[in-house]
Amino acid sequence: MKAAVCREFGAPLVIEELHLADPGPGEVKVRMVATAICHSDITYAEGGWGGQLPAVYGHEGAGIVAEVGPGVHSVKVGDAVVVTLIRSCGHCHGCTMGMPVTCDATFPLDATSPLTDASGASIVHGLRTAAFAEQVVVEESQLVVVPADLGFDVASLLACGVITGFGAVTNTAGVQPGSHVVVFGCGGVGLNSVQGALLSGAQTIVAIDLAESKLQAALEFGATHTLNPVTDDVVARVRELTDGRGADYVFVTVGAKAAFDASYALLAKAGAVVLVGMPANGVMSEIDPGTMAAYSQRILGSKMGGSRISIDIPNLVNLYKQGRLKLDELISGRYALADINEAMESVKRGDALRNVIVF
């Protein structure tokens, strides 16, 4: 099996032949067809979140079930599936409270990676998925069956970028019709927050980014207004666009300190900042707790959009098939595995919404 391996933080990924273990109880082997590149993969590969090497990253994928382990009942060989990093037991406190992204359980795959190199040495199973590879072994709960006629490149987007951005709006924040919404960042996650706000009935959707091309994309995905912090007085314009109130919801979908710091000043009374983007370790942001308390403002964290993948992904597929959710438009480029470094550099430069590795 060929996989893109990170052997030195910040260095180009290397394509190597690795061994993948057979699936154990409750586990599934999937032949990958497409894997999208997320900024989280890049942050890990650059060492922004620490970790151990060598590792195979990639977590936003889709493919075909190749083999099932004992006790697997939700999928069968030949099924088309979305492969996520969300691994859940269904029984712990987080799972029973409807938040499987906070599952407390430890699984065999958490203890022992299914990946080894030619010498038998263990390779880190990055983001519980390791989808920059021709095949993966994951826990059954990480998979959702999708229609066979759904393109795998499109399906791969549902594994992270779409559920994270859309779910932050619909699950974490519960945006109400008539709301004023601001979205920091118009990449793959931010654009899905934009279209989540549109489908939730938001009155005003202000998209903020430094790249004019991404601001134009935001308009196509449903933003009512766009702002560039380089040329616009963001605070003044948001107040103007919201009749002086400020935003009911501010979604920070990038991991930039400047965006976190700027978000609080945009809030209306009783408004909420929703932290979606993941900065590197050590990035800190300050708030004025007195103002937040006096105005009943909130800060909400949103991991993977608070997704319940068995419910949310089929719903998103239906919205896509109804023509109400844009997915094809998120794909900027398709690359072979051998060209993964080029694909990642394009994302780092800000040239792409989502680049997809097609196997």
C-alpha cells in the first residue's frame, strides 16, 4: 500500500510502501477513492500541534468498503462510504448526550496503529484516519454509507470541511431565522458556515477574508456582504449593516489569532462567538469578561460542527441532491497522490478552497 508519510515536521511528504493490518473486531478496511486536504493536516505536518513521527495524515475521505472485521453490521463490502475522524462508542456520557465528537471511549486503534513500515516499526495513524493512503483501517463508527452515484471527490468533503462549517451554524449555534451572521474566513469551512447561515434563514451574512477571490466565492455561496480587513473598517461596517446592533453570531473558521481577537468587538448583546478554526498550540486570545457578562454574550467551541455523522451526512447529501447545498464548487483541484505536496502548497498559499487527492 502506498501512503504519504511525514518523517520530519515541515518537510515534504514522502510516498512510501506501508503495511496495513487487517481490520479487527468492530473495524473496517476501506479502499480510498478520494481524500480532501484540510488545514488541520497541514498544521499537524508542520508540527503546529506536536505529535510523533513518522505519521500518515489525512482525514477527509471517501471510498469503498474492502473488508469488515468481526461484529461489524452497519456497512458491508462494496458500500460507498464517507470516512471521518469521529470515533464514538455510543454509550459514554458525551455520546448519550448527543455529542459523539466528545466521546470518552478508548478504542484498540487508539492504542495500536494499524500502520507499519517495511521493518515492522509502527507508523502514527494520523487523526485516527491516515487517509493520505490507498487504504485505511478505521472503527465502524467513523463511517457513513452514501449513495453509490455520489461522486467520491464530492463525498470526501462531507467528512470534515462541510460538517464542520455547516454544523457550527446548525448544531453548535442553532442560528435563528432573521439573525445577523459574520463569518471570518472563506475557505472550505467558512463557505459552509456561509451556506449553513443561508439555509438557516439568516438576514445578514457578512463574510470576511483577506483574499478577494474567496470573498467572491462567499457571495456565490450566499453571503449578503463581504469585507476585507485590509481595506474595510470591519467593526464600523458590521455595525452599519446590522442597524447598529452588531452580529448575533460570529463564526471564526480560521486558526488566526487576529481573527479571534477581532471577533468579540462585532458581537451584539446576547450574541455568540463560535470558535471553529484550530490555531497552533500556544496561540492565545484575550476577552473583556465584564462586557461579555453585562451583555449576556457567549463563546462557543465547535469541534467538527458538533456533528452526529449518521444523521448529518445523509441530511447534507439530500440537500446537495436537491440543489440547495453547493459541494462541487468547493473543489479547486484534483491531484494524484504523488502530487500531494503541490496540492498542500496550493492550500497553504490560499489558492484553493479544497484540493482533493484522487486515487
